[in-house]
Amino acid sequence: EAQVTQNPRYLITVTGKKLTVTCSQNMNHEYMSWYRQDPGLGLRQIYYSMNVEVTDKGDVPEGYKVSRKEKRNFPLILESPSPNQTSLYFCASSYTVAGEQYFGPGTRLTVT
Amino acid sequence: GQQVMQIPQYQHVQEGEDFTTYCNSSTTLSNIQWYKQRPGGHPVFLIQLVKSGEVKKQKRLTFQFGEAKKNSSLHITATQTTDVGTYFCAGQDFKTIFGAGTRLFVKA
């Protein structure tokens, strides 16, 4: 089954404790993105990747890092999480930058 | 930078009424996509519009892309309770800019 998976689905952590949210897709997509969703603000792009070893900042990249060492995986790293990073995070992938995006189930992160 | 504005933020309708959500971009778009997110779920792709003035239909849903490729709309005819959710437009170049979404409530 074609899908995008994210782990963990839920995470409660404390300020400053490094964490990684994993994202994996099994569709051989080149383009992958991370978004955060906050009430009233819709989906805002954090980082995107056009292909392996090619990443770039979206609209809200501060406080986040990403890597793309393999085509299927695109982890999101929070080196020192802060409460303003409490949000719902979605990973998405598509064949091309302009293509239909497939979203993962989401990761609800709470930073206290 | 590029912005995509979407209105209204919320819409309450009686089942059977029509519904429309509008998107406006500050810049010309290469294409626009529409997604639906059910409560508690993730966004799911509905359609992509590429050509100026394009109109596409999916059963009760009608999607339009403006002549200047700066605005778009989604119209649902005779809403049903299964239409409940948030509808997002997304404009694209190398980045994807989502509108804030329109949350649709349908009363049976």
C-alpha cells in the first residue's frame, strides 16, 4: 500500500530535549516536505527536499533541521525544542515539486 | 513574500445548501491544488488546476482557476454531512503555500 508514515504519532517532551520525528514514504517520490499546522494558520511549510541531499527552507524553518540521506526518509529534527513548537506536524511527499502531495498521519507534539 | 488568502475561515450550512470557498494569491501561480482534511485526519488531495480559466468538476464539487491565475474557488452543490472538514487551497512554485483553510460544518 502506498503510504507516508510518521513516528511518533504523539509526543510530549520538555524544553531543550532534542527530538527527531521520522518520516518515510514507499512511493519512490523525489519531493518531500514538512509542515506544521496551527489553528487559524493553516499548513506552513518548514523545510522541503527536491531529492537526496537537496534540502531547502520553507516559510518557518527556525528551530528545525532536516536531512535527506535516502530517498524514502526525511526526518525532522528539533535540536532544542521550545513551547512555541507545540503543534501538529505533517510530512508529505510527491513525485515532483508540483505534483499531488501525499500526507502522513501527523505527529502531535507538545513541548512543556 | 508570496501569500495565499482563503475565505471564509468558517462556514455553517444546512445539509442541502451550497458552499463556496475562495483563494486569492498575492502573485501569479503556476498551479493551484485543493485538499480536504477531515476532523482528526490528514490533508487529502482533491484536484490540481494548471490552466488560466480552468474549470473542473468532481461530482458535486466544482473547481475554478481564475483568468489571471491569482485566484481560485471550490463550490460544493447540495452539501452532505460527509462534506464536513477543512478545505485548503495550495499555490506552488518551488515552495508550497497553503491558504489557512475553510472549515465547513454541515447540519443535518
